[in-house]
Amino acid sequence: QNKVIEKLYQEYELILRDAHQAVDAWGGTIYLVFLQSKQKYTSWQHDLSYAKQRERVFSIADKIGIKIIDTTPIFDAHPDPLSLFQGHYTPEGYNIVGNLVLQTLANEGRTVTE
């Protein structure tokens, strides 16, 4: 199973590298938005697995030079993170993610248009 997972991470890295090169070619900046999973909050085992996955994804993005918008701190700070999920996110969950993305882009001097 570890070989399968390693192969998937290698493919993921190739995809991110291709995307970064394509966006860089026209002078853009690519961001990886790391979205929370409900499973992170359901058991300590999922939390440990999630932490390893997050670390690996961040390592790949950092190696390539892709900026990361991490939703982990904002979800972890919420008084009831599980309330932000209903299969996918609830409207409040989507609002939190959207505001984080907009705030991050604004902090970097990016303009966002509708």
C-alpha cells in the first residue's frame, strides 16, 4: 500500500508542477487551498493521518514554489468545527474558506474581481 500511496504523491507532484509552470508562463501566481476534511475532527486516528497528509502536500507545494492557503488554523479555532460540514461544507464553512482566500489575496496586494 505504501508503494501505491508514494506513486500517487509522485503523480500529484507532477500535476502541481505542470500547473505551476502553466500559470507562471503567463505571469500568474498559483495558490493551493488546503481544505479541511470532516474526518480530521472525528477521531484522533484520522487527525494523525490527516497531519501526515497535510505535511506531505505542503512539502510538495513548497518544493515547487506554490503558495499555500491553509484552512487548518481557522477551522481548528472554530468552537464547533464539525458544525461546518454537511457532507461538504455548510454555507458557514464555505463562507469561512472564501473569506480566508479573499483576505490572503488582499494581504498580498492581489485584486479580486467578481
